[in-house]
Amino acid sequence: MQRPETLAVDTRDREALSAILLSRLHEARAEWSSAYPIDAAFVDHALEKVAAARPGTDPRVAAESLRIGELYLAFACASGDASAMARFEEKYFSEVDAAYRRFDALPISCDDARQRMREMLFLASPPGLRGYAGYGDLRSWLRAAVLHALLNVATRETREQPTEDQFFDAVVDAGSNAEAAYLKSTCRTEFEGAFRAAIEKLTDRQRSLLRYAFTDGLNVDQIGAVFRVHRATAARWVAQARTALVDETRTELMTRLRISMLDADSIMRAALSQVSSSLLARFGEVLE
């Protein structure tokens, strides 16, 4: 598919356009009563949007036509500014709830839908909000993005339901551990049944935390940004969620296999030893 042409912006025009955009910064700051520390980077970003405007548009007209306040907020969020993210959620995240209600039976909760949108908009590489062109209504842009994301959930995750299997494989990492290798080849059915049942007993937040940490590979700073908490709080929540999963799985194993807590602990150590090591390695500075 051929990419659309972009406006040609030479050096002289770039200087003039930069001056226009800098003069409009006061509009953006006034709209949000905030001055996010992104001025120079924002002007470069806005120049890219001007250059990507519809062919035939005068660059100065394009610069004057930008919805500068909404573009400013979107860029601040994509740059990791926590106050901008909070402002964005306060003003626009009702669209996530409204879109969620349009689906009859999604395999995720509304809270999980919000978490996924935070991850997509603020944390992805590049953050989704960088894709906002700056000329249309930001709320309408977000509404379309949310509906597209939830439609993917409805059509793909409902059919494939990959989460439990992928998460099981990520957690039960045998490595060079002979006990874990034996477990995976011989006791997988029993353990996986207990493991799945344990996951069902976790809260939505606990499941999200474990998915972010072990399946998606997010670090504590990224998880903290998703939940809008300090990295130390995020690390503590991940550790607590993992402990809850281990405890629930142990209880399920004891019930299903009619074994003692000592035997269940032996299986748990074999299955989760690698997770313990990786958890300490990744969050050691917080847990000490």
C-alpha cells in the first residue's frame, strides 16, 4: 500500500512554522492549566503533524488548524508525564466504559479493559497517543481506538482463549531443574488444572499484574504507570499476587491429588523455582 504524500517543509518554512507553534503553546497550557516540560519536543512533534497534513494544504494553515491543546495533552501523556495521564483519564476514559458496555460478553472485565488501554496509549512502543494526528476531535479518535481494541478482544480472545496456556508456559519454566522437567512432562495435567483454578480465584487486578510481569515482561516502572502507583507499590502488588497464586495452587493440588502440604510444597518448588529466581532478580532492589 502506497503511503500518502506529506507536505514539503524546507528549512525556512520550518523556522516560521516553529514560531507559529511556539506562539500557540500558551493556548495549550491555558486549556489544561498546566505547563508540561515538553516544549521543544512538542514543537518537533507538531511539525511532524503539519508535514503529514493533507497534500495541497498550506503549511501555515495546517499549523494554525491543529487542535493544539488536545495534541499537547496527547503528547505529554505519550512522553510519560503522570499528571497529563491523570488528566487524560479524568476527561476521556469514560469512552472506555461506554465502549465496553456495547459488547455483550467480553472475556475481560471493564477494569482490565481500562488497564489495556493505558498500556496501549501510554506505554506501547511507540505509545498509541503518538498516532493522534492533531486535526480531529481527540475524544472521537479515542472512541475509535477503544472500539477497535475491544473488537479484537471479542473476535480473537473469545475464540482462542490463549491466556492461561501462555501464562502456564511462562511460569512453569523447567530450565535445568530435573524436578521441574519431570513435573512438566508427567504431572502437567494435574498441575495445570490446579493452576487454572487458582487463576480463576484471583482478582482482576492480580491477574493483570501477573500477566504484565510474567507474560508481557513489563518492569515495575511500567506496571506502576499502568496502575498510577509508585514503582515500590507495583513491586509489592506483583509479589502479593504471585504469593496468592502459589497459595491457591497449593490448596488446589492438595484437594485434587489428596496429598499433604509437604508434598504439595515439593511440587510447587519444582514448578515455580525459576519464577522465584527471576522475580528476585528483577525486583530485588525494591524487595530488599
